[in-house]
Amino acid sequence: MQRSKEIQELMRKSSITFYQSGKGYKAISKALGLQRTTVRAIIHKWRKHGTVENLPRSGRPTKITPRAQRRLILEVIKDPTTTSKELQASVKVSVHDSTIRKKLGKNGRHGRVPRRKPLLSINNIKANLILARKILMIPNTFGKILCGLTRQKLNFLEGVPPVTSGVKVTPHFRKRTSYQQ
């Protein structure tokens, strides 16, 4: 049977104080609302290690040092569009790029799509150039204003009819009504 959630440190310490005062496993388990085997395991651990705190678990230590991890985070903060492969090259230790992604994810720097994607293919570049040429061919100066080729003041509302959708447009200082006047 698998273990359930971890017992709080305060509960473990209180079970040790009960045990030192001379109470048995059954009395301690009734007083704290724990199972007898749990109380026995806590006391056994206290006898063996002299503490009820969480001991370090077994496992391979990380290859990336805390210093290198901080440097990675700073690099990502400076340039969020850097890839894990580029970060892998900047680290002195040979680690897989997924390890770098895991470390960044644990520190709240998850991989996301960059804010602005570069033009990846030649077809995209050609399509954008064609669109820009079409905008410049528009007879009025709006296309040139859009591209920043003229130094005119922008007044976007000039010459644009208001969209009414069936309601009479009134100045802002008059009371608006839902019916037509």
C-alpha cells in the first residue's frame, strides 16, 4: 500500500514529546489522531537519526550549479527569445537542452512563443513585399502615412463616416436615447 500525505513537523515533534513523557503508541495515536504504525515509524526515525525533520533523499545531484542556474535565468530575462540550444552552448557543463528547460520551468521561465516571429521562409518575405508595394500604390497618402513616408499629422477620423447601426448619432453632451428622434 502506498504512503499517504506527509505528517507535519509539529505533529511529529508532539508525538516525540508524548513518547518521552512515557505514553505508549496506542495512547499517542489516539491523542493525535494518527495511526499506530505512523507513530511507530516517527519514533523509530527519531531513535535512529535523532531528528524528526525531513532528511535528504537519495538521487543523482544536478549537473547545473546554482550559480550557473542564476546566470541562465538572467540571460533569459535579458533576451526572452533565446532558445534552449543557445543557452546550452553558454553553460560550461555539458547538459541536455531539456535539462535547461526543466531548470527554467522550475524558476517560472516557461518556454513560450516569441513575441514576434521572424520571416521564416522566402515566400513570406515575397508576400510582405508585394503587400507593401500595393499599399504604396494607393492614390491617397494614407498608405504612405501608414509606411511613415510623409510627415503629415495623422487624423484618422477625417473623412471617415460614422458607423451608426440604426441609432441616430448625437453629440456627447446630449442625452442618448434608444429611439430615433
